[in-house]
Amino acid sequence: MLRYGMVGGGRGGFIGAVHRQAAALDGMATLVAGALSSDPERAVESGRDLGLPDDRNYESWRAMLAGELARPEGDRIDFVSIVTPNDTHFEIARAFADAGFHVVLDKPMTLTSAEGDELARLGDERGIVFCVTYTYVGYPMIREARRVVHSGELGEVRKVYVDFRQGWLSTALENEGNKQAGWRTDPARAGAGALGDIGTHVEMLAGWITGLEIESLCAEVSTFVEGRAGDDDVSVLLRFGGGARGVLNASQVCAGEECAVTVRVFGTEGGVFWSHEDPQRLTIMPRTGATRIITRAGVVASDDSNLATRIPSGHPEGFIEAMGNLYRGAMQAMIAKREGKNLIGLAADYPNVHDGARGVRFVERVLESGRADGAWVRV
Amino acid sequence: MLRYGMVGGGRGGFIGAVHRQAAALDGMATLVAGALSSDPERAVESGRDLGLPDDRNYESWRAMLAGELARPEGDRIDFVSIVTPNDTHFEIARAFADAGFHVVLDKPMTLTSAEGDELARLGDERGIVFCVTYTYVGYPMIREARRVVHSGELGEVRKVYVDFRQGWLSTALENEGNKQAGWRTDPARAGAGALGDIGTHVEMLAGWITGLEIESLCAEVSTFVEGRAGDDDVSVLLRFGGGARGVLNASQVCAGEECAVTVRVFGTEGGVFWSHEDPQRLTIMPRTGATRIITRAGVVASDDSNLATRIPSGHPEGFIEAMGNLYRGAMQAMIAKREGKNLIGLAADYPNVHDGARGVRFVERVLESGRADGAWVRV
Amino acid sequence: MLRYGMVGGGRGGFIGAVHRQAAALDGMATLVAGALSSDPERAVESGRDLGLPDDRNYESWRAMLAGELARPEGDRIDFVSIVTPNDTHFEIARAFADAGFHVVLDKPMTLTSAEGDELARLGDERGIVFCVTYTYVGYPMIREARRVVHSGELGEVRKVYVDFRQGWLSTALENEGNKQAGWRTDPARAGAGALGDIGTHVEMLAGWITGLEIESLCAEVSTFVEGRAGDDDVSVLLRFGGGARGVLNASQVCAGEECAVTVRVFGTEGGVFWSHEDPQRLTIMPRTGATRIITRAGVVASDDSNLATRIPSGHPEGFIEAMGNLYRGAMQAMIAKREGKNLIGLAADYPNVHDGARGVRFVERVLESGRADGAWVRV
Amino acid sequence: MLRYGMVGGGRGGFIGAVHRQAAALDGMATLVAGALSSDPERAVESGRDLGLPDDRNYESWRAMLAGELARPEGDRIDFVSIVTPNDTHFEIARAFADAGFHVVLDKPMTLTSAEGDELARLGDERGIVFCVTYTYVGYPMIREARRVVHSGELGEVRKVYVDFRQGWLSTALENEGNKQAGWRTDPARAGAGALGDIGTHVEMLAGWITGLEIESLCAEVSTFVEGRAGDDDVSVLLRFGGGARGVLNASQVCAGEECAVTVRVFGTEGGVFWSHEDPQRLTIMPRTGATRIITRAGVVASDDSNLATRIPSGHPEGFIEAMGNLYRGAMQAMIAKREGKNLIGLAADYPNVHDGARGVRFVERVLESGRADGAWVRV
């Protein structure tokens, strides 16, 4: 059993609870410490809600870092889970990483690629497990999609379409006291709007599944809601290394959509399709054969997805379980490190600090292209 | 925080882990005791896997009952979760209920309706919370379906179709050492085959959603796999009080199906449809208007489902969360009782011991009709 | 090019126009004669609408029969298409068949099985092509389903589910001057209600696809709309020769449904699924492999469906084209007969007079079981 | 009944037969003349297949034009349907239009926008009906989508996504003797590849539904199959007048896809979705209400679609019927002109010569942007 502390995720938030449920799902970790809000009073109250002992219910992340370091090594937290607004990620993650704690950090990882690169360097240097919670790659069928592409069944990849459509920011919720909307639409705190919040998720999916690097891009960055500071809609043309091309759409003003994430990858020999609205299934469309459906835990699912699933086929798993798969992968790597091993492959399958750094660079380049009226820019 | 003990659910099982994940989901309960197998050695090993303290890691449910009763009242378990094979349900549940513990029990509740009625009587007499884990009624959109029917929007109910199709018992797995298949196809241990295992789930759905009682039924009870003792396929014609009619199909020999549960209710003014393969959505088909889709946590979802959901719309929840909703409802009722209140309605929304007893009676009557070559029998 | 005449199908009807569009689709037939209504004046007006020459625009089917017989053989109609209400089918079809004309006749073929058997006998005796327009077997993917079942891929058939759900008769439309509703709900004219109108369609699908005969059945025959003479909802348990079992539902009071026809066949090795709401696809679910999708005219479609399709894959075909496939099959058989050949197999693939007679017998037996409160009756 | 002649569409083609079936569907037109191939011998043979009289079975379109003009006015063809490869459209259409015949012409209308503009000018000048067969706008639910957008229910349009994905040109079919692939991938004959063949279809859909004009665009024009002369994949960012933005994807190398056309329009108050794979349904997603489904001919369908449908709800119509709706709209306009009226609105609802000219300009601008490495160009 691993011990962990959480920074952020106090009363009123959403993602903190998902992280805690996800971390608890496999009985591999216990929450033993927290600095659950930037407001000391709220932090302590939130910690009491969760039953944290008083001496580890910290008023600030700095107090938590100091307090945990002061404990004997076998009693300290093993890792920290950081679920604060984006603009605080860098400072907090750097401090814990520097002190040698494993880190689980929300995306986008930092506001600037310089910060992202710094964390990547630090993570490597300290030899820690550094997981960036790109939740969607935790879905079992996304792992199956990666396997299919890498198996060569689809031939050489030609075209990649990734889309993330939401509608919840179709109006200026940020002016109506919605706290989530407040910081997510504020570039100073979030780095970017829809681009950072959801565009990075599908950038990650494209890379995770295909293994291809984006070499250059051309972006239309839009703000449709009047008075909004950040972008709320982006469409990006992509050129990948090796000649494949792609289109990425991310929007939070697609009024009526909830969380419509889709991935389509086409190669010389066929295509593959996944939709977040039907996450238990993966559709494979060979050029010369019948379309096939792979289901989670079903008769033809492989280890790639089976290692990221808990219950029998036909019994739906969801978002919490997907997040749980990231935690599981990271925690298996932590346990291995404790035992002096270095896990690779499916056993420790999680998005890491380099994925996080690449995502921040992607955000910078898209904004750069947008400012240059859609000029192609190199990544 | 409630304390609970578990009977059954040790190494190698499936449903025990789901119960533990479900119970833990909302941070309302901790597992503090267990008698996790009928084999004492396996019980203790399984308890160690889960980190149970030695003094509450019992070798048998009888030891657990005695041990917990011996503890001071404020330190005892609040409830027991029983996830053993069906033939042991009655004895264990009766003992714990009789001692005043709240009970969470898997379905079908008992082997005979006499036993079921006895538990119902005892549950009422002791004033305990007695939850029977008909998991599917925990799905938020099933609660929304119930609301829609009860709102009168569909008019008077005329026809109800419920289906549960699986294929995993298409071959004689029970002869190949599959433990799950072993007891589930053995009428002596399970009471009935597909009928008890999955037929009861959809019988429950029909009643839960419509509020109608089955008055009589006519059943075709089949065993397709050679040498199998129990039924593996049933189709039942239903007559409800008030004149509605229905059809119930439950099969474990629909080769190729995983867990295809569907519900269709039609009234004078429209219909409603739900499928377990797309559980986040409910389809409402008014006779004179456009078909509408209600999504979990979406803009038109009501308290009926919102109180049974955790994360924003568009982020899928699944089977574990559905089971978690049963636990949540039961635990809220337990907490209320501790505080001297009696919760009703949505706040304590769980299938109870009377639902369980009715389910057992349904199984008996279906088997009776089957033996009488499909004669209509009264329920 | 074949010449045909039509009986019924004048102004105000629906199915007559579909038959004409279907017959014309492949450029194999021209409408040259008609007795388009039982009302002589309306018949003639309707014929003028369609551009029929005055001398073949008959006031009654008797006049048409006489008129055509009076023409030289090479100038007569080759076949008659009969699209009148059910109670007139027998007399008209018998007369034309007896005179040696090929016949295309709507289902249900007759009101009694004695009449059905008489037509079957006559059809055989005269050696004519006698097509009964069970439209749904004209869908290409239904033919593919038949091929899959007959190929043995699904093993031995165990369970067959067929459903036809409509909602248009949820209220007493027949009392509001709706002509279609008028005769279709009147047992004297239609023979049976939902059972005859749509139940026969799915009875046909079950037999066509599996090749199995219904040996006995047990039926719940309901009339939900007050004052209605005929049934508007049936549910039937089926036992097939060889041991397979089935369930057939047909309802016209499923408020909100339009024309929801589904077929599910499960065998020892897998299942197959088709839905009229997505008619271009067939889903095959092997017990031990990935679910596969066959699409109309797609890369893995076989001659069974390719011979019943006109345009490339991905370009939807619909109901008119399905009906057109029946006409095409029958007309190819007629042309072959003219040339002294007897086509069999896919080249002349249409439901014949024996299918029609079997359908009428099915209706009789279901009504018999219904009257006997759901007793099992032999077919 | 109108009389028409066809240019192109002889033996071996696909689209000619679809045009003839579509034109015949409503019994409003008869094929009386043809110049069915550029090869005189093949033309005559093809005409005989269709039963054309010898004197109107022409060896060339020039002969047909002369021959028809030589007939008395009441006996001439009313319109010509031109279904030849794109590079011949201009000359043939100009000649018939100039002679005062109504014209039905396949898209893309011409190879250059100068030619397109010339036809538009000529069409206006001669006062003829000039229909360009953008088949997809003939689907009833596309008309319903147009109505929904124009009704204002979705508020102001912000984002438009249109996609057309096919896979049939994933390999160099044009080198294997496939005639369709041959001319369609040859820019000299087709003008452009996937862009002209299918990109124009979705450009048309975007404009038809929203009423918005594309002001500027930025395109990635790709050729993935080695040795292919024309494009086989395009992705285009769009800016519409009024501030809306869009993304258009058209590809013929999405291996595994058949004919996947989708439209998504999002406004300030909601969105609308249509897919060619499920053409009978339109999904409306209001920002603040339940998602609604409109079905063809269903209870909430409006005249916009009801005037473009033939059979009852739930009975699928397809591609031939969609094409038939274009013919019907154009023919109703022709009949009205004959009677001295000018139909507007739904009664004469077809894509006209100006739509065609705009489509050709779109092709030119996309190619221009592609050559300029994705620079934004004004339309």
C-alpha cells in the first residue's frame, strides 16, 4: 500500500474527488496527507471532511512538503497528487520532485514550455515516477487502439483526426461566478483556454496511439464568447513526421455537446475509430475485410487493454476507472522502484513528464500560429 | 464513516471486489472485518490481501458474528455485506439481521420464497436497513426512467419488454473448472440458472421502473447446453396488475452477447428505452412529439438521477458506480437511523428486502410454469 | 420488358405507389393495365393519373381479367400485382392464377389457411410465378443473414428473437376516418390486426433466415385500444423443429416507435443481429471472435446480398429498393419461364405462395392459442 | 409527364442509372432520347438496352441536340440530363442551355470558375431551370437541418464541421483499369480529385444548411497514393461571412470508410448533427434542453422534409430517393414555367447553377491555398 498526499482538490472542486476515487480503486494507495486548498482555512476544513489526521492536514503545500520531509522515511508520503489550477503546477511539482517524491500532476503540466522542459529534466535527474494525468489514454480501448496501430494492421498511418467538443462554455459562465469557468478561461491562470484544457487531451491521444510526432502545424484559434480572455475554440492542421497529416478540433462552444471525444486513424490498410460516448468499444475498419468491434475485456481484447480493466466484459467502466488506470500504472512503477526495478511496457503504462512537456510545447506553437493568422509553424 | 464486514468475496471471486470498490467510492464506509471465504485458510489469506487486522480477519462468518458482537457497540461493524453463493444467503443474512446488524445482500436473496419471506419479516421486525444488490437499478438513467413513467408523461403503461442476454454459458464451462460457472449453473447452490442469476435483474427493473406488480406469468424454461442441471434460457410472458402486459427474456446462451440488458416501457402516450450498452442515455419517445435523449448529469437530468451520479455529464460512469449508488442509498439510510431519522424517497433509494423476497417468488413461479409446460400461473 | 396490371393501389393509398416504384426500379416492367380501386369511378380516375390507356384502365378486376384474356397472347399482361385489402386477396388471386397469369400478392395472403392452401395448390398446378410481398426479406442484409446462418458459422440455432414495434395505432385512428387504420384493424377485412399486418412479416423473417419450421406456439393476443375489434399487440413463444426456441413480438401500440423491426438469431457458435433502423448493416457476433459488421455492397458482402443491391456501398438503399428486390426475383423467374427455364436459388429469390400459405396458418394458430388463454398449440 | 434525354450514362457507369431511377421515381418524367456514350457504337447499344427508339438513340450529344431541335416543339425533350465526366460538362451544358433546354448537370459543374460563371450567366439569361445534382442536399433530413438553422433555434452560427470520408481510392485503382477511378483521379478530366468529387458535396451542404458564404479559407491539399496526379485528401479551415468558422475534410484514402458524410453546425443556442450512415434521423442538441431526434416523415417533421419524402416514417429512403428529390424540385419548376409561373421555396427546392458556379470557385481557391502551402486566400 502506497501513501500519498494531495495538493488542491478541496471542497467545491470536481477533479480532486475523481483523483481520490481513482487512486483508491485498486486498493494500492491511501490518502494520508493533504494541503487541499490555497486558502488555509478551507484546506483544513476540506482535510477534515476526508478524515485526514490533524498533523498531516496541512495549511499549505509548503507546510506539507516540510512536514512530510520531517517524518521518518518509511512514514512519509510516497507520492504527491497535484490537482491545482495550472499556473501553480510548476512551482509545486518542482518542489516535490526536487525533494525526491514521486509526482502525479494534472495537465496541461505548466504554463510555458521552458517550465515543462525544466520539470522533464528534473524528473529524469531525480529518477522519480512523474505521471501527467491525461485521463483519456487511461481508457482500455485507447490502449487497444495503440496496439492495433503499432501492430501494423493498418499499414502506414496517413491521416489522423482527433476531436474534442464540449458546449459548457458557450456563454460567459466565468462572469456568473462559476469557479471552474473562472480560472479555465483565464490565460493567466490556465495558460490557454479550450486549447489547454481539452486540446491537449486530444494532442496526447494522437501521439499516444500513433507514436508519431507533430512536426508542424497551422492553427485557427478563436474566441467566440464576447469578453472572454482566452480561446474557446481551436482547429489545427497537423503534419507528422513521416508524412502523415492530421486535423485536431477542440471547442468548448459546441453548444449541446457534453464531452464528445473522438479519434480516427487511417493507414494504408485500414482505419480505427473510438468515441468517448461509447468507450467500451473500438471499431477497426480493414481496407479489405469486415469491420470488427473489439470490446473491453471481450473475447479478442489483448493484454494492452486487459491490464487496464477490472470487471467482466459488458459491464461498463468509465472515467474514474480510466483515471484509475493512470494511477495504477504510475503506482506499479513506484512499487517497482522501491524494489529496485525499472518497469517498462504495459506494466507501468502511464503518460509521463515528457508527454507533459510536449503538450505544453504544442499549446505554445498553436497560439503562435494563431497569432500569425494561421501560418504554418514548426513544433 | 461507517464500518463494515464482508462475508465471501475472497481471492478469485469477481463480485466481492466490485462491492468493495462500490462501498468505498463515496468515502462513506471502511472495510474493517471479513470472513472472506468458506475455507478458513483462504479466508484469512484473502483478509491479509486486503489489509484486515488479524483480530477481525475471521475464519468463518459465525466467528465474525460472535467477534463483532463481543466488541463494544461503538466499535462494531455497522453492516455486513454478504457476497457468497446463493444457497448460503439465508442462514448468514438471518443471523446478522437477527443480531441487529444492517445487511447488504446479493440477489437472488434466497433459494425459496419461504426463506425470502422470513428475511423480509425479520428485516421489518428488527428495523434494520436491508439492501439487496440489484445492481442495474443503481444506474442513474434507470432512476430517470422510473421518474418518467411515474410522472405520467407516458400515460398508462401498456407493455413492458425487458431483456438480458449473455453468451458466456453457451458451452459447458461448468465442466471445465470455471468456479463461477460451477455454482451458478447448479440449482442446488444457485436456486435457478439464468433465471436466478440475470432473470431476477430484469424482473426487478420492470417493477422498479413501472411500479407494477406481476399478477400472472407463462414461462418457457430451457436448458440448451447438454448435461447442464439448471436452466440457461427463459422467456416469460407477463400480466401486470392494471392490465399491462410484458415479455421478459433472460439467456446465458446468446453466444456473442456480453451483458445486453434492455428495457422498453410503452404507455398510451409514449415509450422509454434504456440499454446497458449505452447506459449514460435514456431515450424518451412521446407519441406526439420528438424523441428526446436525457443524459446522465445533463441539462435536463433531474434529482432522481443527479443524486446517483458523481461526475459531470459526458464523463461515463459504469457498473461500479451503479453498485456504489445502492451502497450510498443504503448507507444514507443507516446514518439516518443512527440519528433517529427514517429517510424515505431519493435520499435512501435502494432495493430492499421486500424487493428481494418478491424476486425469489418470481423465480419459483417461473419454474412452476416451466414445469407445467408453460401454463399460466398466478404470482 | 414485362407488362403488368395492378389491382388496387389507386388514389389515397400508400402501398400501391411503393409497388409501382419497386416494379419500375430495374427497368424490367411497365404498368400497362389497372383496376385501381373497387370503386369504378375512382379506379378510372386513378388510372388516368398514371397515364393508363383508356382501353386498359378497367373499372374492376373482373373487367381487367376478361379484357386482358381477350388480347392476343403477346400483348397481354405478364403478371398482375394485387394490392387490395386482405379480404379480397383470395378471390382475385385465384382468378388470375387460374387463368395462368403470374401473380404478385400482398401479405397476409388470405383470411383463412384453407384459402391459402388452395392458392398454393393452384400456383403449383398452373406452374406460375406467385410472389407474396414480404418486403423485409428483400433487404440485402436479411439475405446476408440467411447466408450466415445457413453457412453454419453460428453452429446449430438455439434461439430466435423477432420483433416488430409500431406505435401508429396507439389511439383509435380507425374511428377518426383514417382509411388505412379502418380496414387494418377490422378482422373481417384484414383477418387479424397487428398479427396479420406486421406479425406475419417477422414470422416470415424467422423462417426465411433460419430455414426452421415453427412446430408449436403459445401466444398472448391483446387489444389495448378500447373498442377495437382486432388485436393490436401479440407476443408469441415459439418452438421450432429441431429444438430451437423463439420469441416473436408484434405491436402497433408501442407509442413512439415507427417501424422497429429487429432480428436476432443465436446458435451454438454465435449470433447475428439486424435492425430495420440501420438496414445497411448486419452484425455478426461469433462466440470466440470479434464482432463483425457486413455492409451492403461492402468488401465482404456476398452474392446473396450483392444480387439484391444496385448502388455502391455507403449509399443507402431503403424500403422501395427492398420491395424492388422481390419484384426483381419474381420477374427473373417469369422471364426464365418464358424461355422455358426454371430458375432456382439467388437468381429467383422471392417469397412464394407456400410462404404465404404458411403465414396464414401462423395467424390462425396464434389466434387459436390466444383464445385458449395461451395454451400451446401445434402448427 | 416531362420528356428528357440523357448525355452519358451508358453501359458500365453507375451514376447514369441512379439518375434514371431518380427521375422515374415520381412518375413525372420519361426518358425519350439519349446520347449515352462518347463512343457512338457504345452509345447506340446502351440506348437499345434502355429501349430508346432508334430515331432518338443518338450517336453523340451534338446529334441529339440537332435531332431534338428538329422535332416539333411539343415533341422535343423538355430537359437534358448530363452525366458525363467533368471536363465535358461545360461544352454540353452550354449548348443545350443556349438552345433553351432545361438542364440537369452533375457536379462539379465545370473545370474552371470562368466556365461556371458563364453557365450561370447563360442560365439566368435563358430563364431555364438549371439543376446541379448535389445529391446530399436531397436528403429530407438535410432540408430539416436547414430549416432548424434558419428558424433561429440554434442562435447565431459559430462553427460548422463537414466531413466526407471514403476509402475506395486508398490504392492506385486508376492503374488497375478501374474506369471510375481513372477519370476521377485525373485533374485534366475531373478538375480536382477528392476535392472536386466529394469536397464539393460538403461545401454545398455547409452553405445550403447555414446560408453562410465562405469568405476565406486555408487548405491542406494532399496526395497520399504514389503516382496519383490529383489530390486524394483535403482539409480546409473556413471563415464564413458574419464570423462563423468551419472545418471541411474530404478524403478518399480513409481506408475502411465507405461514404461517411457528416454535418455538424453549432450556434450560440445549440447544435445539429446529421450522418449519411443514419440518414433518416436529425439530431438537435439545444444548449439548455434535451437532445431531440427528428425522423423522416415522423410526428415532428415539417414541410421542408415532408415535401421531399414518399413513404411513411420508419420505412427507410436512400440515395436514389435523395437524388429523386432534386429531380422532383427541378421538374416542378419546369412544369411551373410551362404554365407561366415561377415557383420558389420548397415547391422548387433544388441546387441551381449559381450553387454550381460557387462550388467550382471553391475548388479553385482550395487548390490555390494548397499550392501556397496553406496560406489563407479569399473566396
